Amino acid sequence: MEDLRILVKCCLEDDHAAMLALVDRFRGRVYGLCYRMLSNREDAEDAVQETFVRVLKNLAKWDSNRDFEPWLFAIAGNRCRTALAKRRRRPASYTIVEPLPDARPDEQAAKELTEEVQLGLQRLRPDHRQAFVLFHQHELTYEQIAEAMSRPLGTVKTWIHRARGELIRFLQEREVVQESSYAMRRV
Amino acid sequence: MQCAEFEIRLQDALDRRIDPESDDRLVDHAERCEACRHVVYGQRLLLDGLRVQAEPPCSSHIGHQVLDRLASDSARRTRRRRLVFALAIAVALFVAVLPFARGPRADTATARPSAKVLAIATVPQPPLPKPTMTAGETEEFRLLIRQLLDQVSLRPLEGFESVDRVAGKSIRPLAITFHFAFDTLRRTLPGQGSAEPTHPQARSLRSDAASPII
Ligand SMILES: [Zn+2]
């Protein structure tokens, strides 16, 4: 956290190397969220770029006594929702999920599962999807997600529970969850 | 355990990032109840699907693209600020010279009211405030304004030209517009030698006179 504060301080002094370092440090995680939200590489990269432009312009507003990531993901989430709203206004049909590169046969099942999960995520409401991805993929706490999304903790919790339920129903409908083959394992 | 209790307990385990299959009570129920077993299985698949890196890698050029965007945004803000500054100066100059431009006309061109009008207008007028400048000071101020107008109307306005270069052909060039405005003001000042007006379209600001006035 201390090194992050120093990095931010250098960015505020218009140090370009520090700015590049800040983008480099968080671009993967921001891109992860944007790709999960938008399911399209180009749109996700645009959203990442927009996010960091806003982050660097508004860096002075970040309260250094608080976590950086919820603040960062709040901006990224807003950019993604704006991109989704623009997409809804676009009349043309849209590629929902980009296919992943071909995998070896033993990786095929994992690849298909990942694509199904991504497809299921697209069926969720954007705010449910964002909360779910921040919890399960980015491992933010409920408190951090509530802060990032400016919503009460109870609301965020309900959204994530609903998202889990809807995704499991989706996987069942798509017959990804098959009845006969599964036995419980005690861990 | 009933299915409803199972559901709550399962969500609680997931909220605490605990594997549901490490909870004996959940496993006991799921072994007996097919519907809940499917939920546990679905949950496991879901988390496995998320754990695999789904997204293609993010471009490593993002950082430089962000810096380029910041630089162009900053340049655009600077241009806008310059334009506002130039307009503010022009307005201030215009306001400053306006009373002097109107001065002589008020003396010579205003018609005297007829006796009838004077008779109707019976409301007594308050006395005019005394001028705060002496005649000598006023004359000195007038000379200064004239010198200033001579300067700005005899050569193109450099500040505006830089704005015009940016604006391109989207608006009438500000340098030309303000040049003629100042030239006209200079000619209307009292005591100005040349009474012959110059038609705006007959003049060009540029020595090569290559580009027509838009
Ligand atoms: Zn049950």
C-alpha cells in the first residue's frame, strides 16, 4: 500500500514513468472486469483506456486512507455500464462471446465450460454481473464491492446470491450440469 | 436439514469462500437430495469456469495510449482557454472604447426636442453627476485609446490568428472580424483624420492577399 501511495504521489507530479507503472500494475485486473462485463476484446480495451484516463485525471480525489481498488473498480464499472448503454442503442447485431483460441483435447472441456460461464454472465443484469465478478474473480470483500458500487452491503449480497442462482440454472439449462455423473466428494 | 436451510448454509459457505463440500452437513443433505446435489455440482463448475483465464491478454500498449489521450485532452483545454481569453480581451476593449465612439455623435446628431415635447415632459430631472475626469485627462485617455486602436487595427491580431489556425474554416476568421471592428471604432473616434471609410471587403489582412475573406 505504501509503494502505491508513492506511485500515486509521483503521478500527481506529472511523472509519466509513474503513470505507465500505475497502468501496468492494474491493467490486467481492470481488463478482467471489463472483459467479463463486455465480452468483447476491443470494447474491453476501450473501457480500460477510458478508465485509466479518468483515474489519472482524478487521482487527486482518491482518499489515500482507503483502498485503491474499490475506487478504481468503481470507475471501471461505470465505464462498462456506459459502454453497455451505448451498445443497446446500436442497432446492429453483436458478437456476444468471443471464442477462445483452440485448445488441446484435454483442455477442450475447460474451454467449453469457460465459454458457457461467460455466456451465462452475459444473461445477468449488469450490476449483478459486476458484483459477482468482483467477488468471485477479483476477490473483493462485500464491503469493498458495496463501496465500489455505491450500494448498501445487503443489496450487494442479494445481487451476488441471485447471480449464483441464475448462473447455475443457466448451466443446467445448457446441460453443462449433468445429473448421472456427479457424486459428492468430502473435502 | 431441509432444502431451504441447505440453500442458506450453502450461500453462507460461498460468502465466506469455503468449499461447500468441506461442510459435512451440506454433504449429508446433498447425498440424499438430488436437486441440492445438482446445485452443489453446478456451483463447483461455475467456480471452475471462472478460475480459468477466460479473457485474451490485454494490450501492453494501453499505458502509452492513455498518456497520448491525456496529452491531447490537455492541448484541447489549452486551445479553448486561449480562445476564451482572446474573446474576453476583445470584449473588454470594445466596452472601453464604446463611450468615446458615441461621444461626438451625441453632440452633433441628436435632434433637439420640440417645444411640445418639452412642455409634456414636465418631470424635473435630477442634476447630472459631475465628470470625474478633467478635460485634459479625458483628452489624454482618448489619445491613448486611439493609439491602441491604431496598433491593433493596422496589423493582424496575432492572438486571434493562432485561434483561427485551429478553428480552420469552420468559422469566419476572428482575426479579420476583430480587425475590421477595431478599424471601424478607430475611424469613429472624434478628431480622426480620415473620414473616408474603407469597405471591409476591399481590404485584405495578408500581404500576399492570396486567401479570400470568408
Ligand atoms: Zn435438498
